[in-house]
Amino acid sequence: MAQAITEYSVFIGSRTGLQVERDQMLLAVSTLAGSFEQDGFSLSSTNEQTGLEEGQPLTPEIERNLRQSDFAVFLVDDRWSSSGEVGPMSALSQQWALAEELYRTNKLAGIAVLFGKVAADRLAAPDNQLKAVLDFRRRIEAEGSYHVGEWASLASPASAEREALETWLRSLTIDLPRPDFSGLPAKPSSGFRIGAPNADYWIAEAWAHVDGDVADRDTALFCATNAVEAARGDLEEAKANNVLAIAQFRLGYADLALDTLATMADTLAGAFGGDRREWHATLLANKGLILEALGHGDEAIAVYDDIVSRFGSAYEQPVRDLVAKAQAGKQRVLDAAKAAAESPSDAKPEKLDPEFEKSMGALLDKLMGPN
């Protein structure tokens, strides 16, 4: 029996007036489709912009095409619109707003934004159109939820941009549902992620259970694990791994929690953007707090010092707040060590049991939660 083909659709979005570039993108998707079919996938693209006008609502056909697609690829050049409109009624703004809504409600598997090359003299003195484009790029790069690349060479079969686009699509399709449609006359419908919880859902559920009894904490661990698997982009991964570590710690798996935090912190090391820096500092702060709770004062101080060293000159207020907390944490450890030297007591256990955890409640409450 022939292999069933799972079909996915790619919506191509842009401002009006980029028909040549959209045709290049259509050709790129068509070329990629051939390599995907041998893996049991079929790609098609929606390149219809009939009736799309700046300042006018999206036509029902364009909105329907986007809602029925599985992926969206946006082409953005050095202008936000063809008419000078940079507000919410521009064609690109409306398409983007709908795509983000669909992505956040699990009806799009992923969004890619490919930017055109901008001349250096224009970057040096950007007009309002280019400023809108640059602000948009900075925002989505800071969020880390979408694939960001360039489309200057999409028409070339061997271009790096084409390879990056293919890698992105494969990274999303490889784990998608592959139902057996053999014997059925109809092709699989799009919208395969409808009803599938996203990372934000699992993160919220994990936080809702992490402070409960043992059964609740098992639920938190389950939800946090699902959050990690559902995460798309390093910021979602950071949030998911953070609550996973705290769930592990609450259940007594302190070593696992420390490993989870350290691994994710290493992933964000050297990252740019205030959100990434804040989450990098948050992960390190939680690592320091867990070490402190376990009685590993010297290791906790090393982590707190690392936070101050990395982020002491940060200008973002949330990051500066974490630096202050790290400094307070170091002082707390030093005060505890001084008190212990004056009145020796038994060492704290390496593993947490429920009674010990209760005694550490005040410190555990300092573990950083969602922002």
C-alpha cells in the first residue's frame, strides 16, 4: 500500500506590492515540497493577495486562507506598508495580528519572518516606515517564539536562507501527528494543533499545582515536563525549564533541579535582549536559592557572585532587581555561616524530605515564579 501523505499548508504574508518576492517564496516552498514528500509530507503554499488593500480589513478569502494554514511565512522589506500606513489597519499589521492569535491558540504550528536587506544609508537615517520594520524585528527577536531570517536569496536553490527555512519547517513537522489515513479517500485536514495545549498552558498548570501536596506536585512535574516538550523558542524553554526545576525540587529531586537550571542557563548565556537576560539571571538566582536551601553556602555564593559579575551593569530594571536579590542572598549565606560558627549545629541533609522542606518554607517562597 502506498504511503499516506500528510499535507501541510504554508501561508505567505507581506505588505502589498511585494508580488515578485512572494512568487520567489512560492517557488521556494514548491521546491522544498519535493524533498519533504519522500518523508511522507506534502507542502503547499497560499500566495493569494487578491483584494488586499492598505487601510482596509482583510478580505474573507485571505483570512480563511490564513486560518486554514499550518505555517505562516512573512516577507518584510524596508517598508511596513505601500501607503505609508504603519498602524493596525495596514495590510501587514492585520495579517500579523491574526497569525499571532492563531499561533497562541495552537492553530498555527509556527511562524517565520524573513527580512529583506536594507541599505546602510537607510539604516543610518531610518524613516517612519523603516523604523516600524526595525521595531518589529527587535520585538520578535526578543520574544524568541518565531523563526527569523532573510529572503534575499530564496530564489537560489543552494542559498543559506533556503536551507534555514527548510531546517525550520522540518524541525516543526518532525514531531507533528502522523495519523494513518490509508484507505480513506479524503486527505488529512489542516489545523492539526487545534485543542493541543501549548507551553503557556502547561506552564500555568504547573504553577497552579507546584505548592500543593505530593500528589499535586506530581501533577506539577507532569505539566512542567509537557511544557518543556511544547516550548517553541528559547524564552518559552526558559520559562518551562524554570517551573520544571522548581517542581523537581519540591518533590525532593534537588540534583535534577540544579541540572535543569544549569543547562537552561548555559543555553541563554551570552544571549541578547532584556527578556533573555532576565530569564538567564532568574535561572541562576533559583540555582543559588536551591544550593542555599541545601546548605551548600560556598556554591550558593559562587552563583550569586556570578549573577553580580554578569549583570551588575545591566540597565534593565528587572535584571537589576535580580542582581540586588543575589547580593542579598550572598549576605544571607554569610550571616548564616557566622551564626553557625558561633552556635554549631548538625549539617543539613543532602536530600530534601518533607519535614526539612517545611522548615525551609520561608526560603522556598523566594524561588522565582512567572513574570
